[in-house]
Amino acid sequence: MTEQASVSTQQIVEKVWLSIAERRLRPGVQLKEGQLAGIFDVSRARIRQALTALEREGLVTIIPNRGAFVCQPSVDEARDVFTVRRSVEACVVERIGNSISKADVARLRNHVALEQTASARDATTDIIKLSGGFHLLLAEISGSDFLFGMMRDLISRTSLITAVYRNTARFNCGPDEHAEIVEEIASGSFKKAAALMAHHLDHVEAELDLREVRDISHDLRAALA
């Protein structure tokens, strides 16, 4: 098979990740290698690479002799992820306080502006990318590779959890709350910024209905369209 040069393993990973975050690809769905290879017009080997990457990020479970399935996080796992995020993001804000520059503040403000524009346009895909990207940008600015790696994993898992348990169809990680956090960072009020971050995560978790998984669609082509 001649693979499309434009379809990389990372692009496949991102497409599956977004389909999960947008609630089009539901937990428990089997990700069949042959079907995915046809959808993306790539080899099964490329699909296996993408599925392995998704497994590392906690979004997919690969069961020997059965295949790959979108993970089904339990209510306890969902609560654990938010508990860990509160600790990690508090560390991120603390680390930022030791090294933040005017250029970093400008990057944060620009990112929030992009979030607000996406929210005004109700552009779901952009909203999801940018909202998670805000937290990753904070981790990057902290200068800690360890915290950045932790946040990347936690954001992936949070996307899966919100896809399963979100109360509403609209994704809302709060660009206005992000803006408030940035302004406290810009003013040097890092304790206030950390408190706002904790409140922000409380707000996101409060929008979840931590009960049962809802309906499941098994149509991969429709979910990844």
C-alpha cells in the first residue's frame, strides 16, 4: 500500500483523540486495525504505531488476541485524575513564579485570545485543542520536562473522562477563567493564581455527571469523519 505522505502517526493519534474528546468516539468501542487503515488510507503497521501511542496516553487499551478498545474510565478513576491534576497544576503555577518573563505572559495572553475567539465561533475542535493547550503551555513555561509530561498525560485522560461523563454537549474549560489566572500570574500574585486554578478545576469537575456511561456508537468511519 502507498500511504498518503500527509497522514502521519501523530495525525492519526490526534484525530482519534479529538473524536473521543468531541464525544463522537465512545468508550468501549473497538478500534479495528483494518477499518482504521482504510479510513486513513495507511498501512496496518502505521495504525499499530498510532494505537500504541494512544495506549501510552491512557486513551486506548490493547488486549492480546482481541484488539484495541477506547478506554472506559471508572468514576473512581475520574475523581483520581482531578485530584492529581490539582496537585500537579499547583506545582506548575509555583514553578512559573520562579521564572515567568514578559514574553511568557504575552504568549499566555495570546493563547487566551485564541480560546475566546474559538468560543465565540463555537468551534468545538479548536475549543478542545486550545483549552488543553493552555494548561500544557503553563507546564511548558514552568521549565519542567517532568511536569510537562505529567500534564500531557493528565490532559489526555481528562479529555476521555469529560467525553464519558460531561453533563452537556458543549465543551467548556473556561477561557474567561484562564484569562483570570493569566492576569494574576502577570501581576505576580501566584498564590491567587494557584487558588483560581484550583477553583477552575473544581468547576470543570462539577460539570461532570459521575454516574453511568451513556450511549455508545460503534461506527468508526462516522466518528472519525
